[in-house]
Amino acid sequence: MQPSIALRMFQPTKRMMADSAAHTISQRLRTLKRIPPELIPLGIVVGIAVGFAGYSMARKLVVDKQIRLSRQNRKD
């Protein structure tokens, strides 16, 4: 008995199984060579912007005493 078409759609193909099998870190790093060189500066700028945004958000939560991080005057 064969699985229905709907169930067969979710089964991985042989090619998918071969692509994901036993990749080492060095093999995955080699795929970075396929990134176009024009996109590397963009990635650096976006990475720095995300880093600054995370720092700013964390600093705001730690320094600003006006922010309520939990409920107050809660009656149990």
C-alpha cells in the first residue's frame, strides 16, 4: 500500500537526504565563498546596526527606572 499524495509530499527526497548528511563546519564555511562580494559590506553594516540596537535596548531596560518590568499593586 502506497502513501497518499498528500503524505508523500512531506517525505524528504533522496537528494535532500544526501545534501544534509555529514556536513562539517569547514564544508559549511566553504559555502560562504558563494556569497557575492558586493553583499559583504552590506552584511557588516546590518550586523553592526543589529548589535547597536540590541545594546541600546538592553541598556534602556537596565538604566531606565521608569520602565515597569512587572505588575505592581496586584491583589492576590
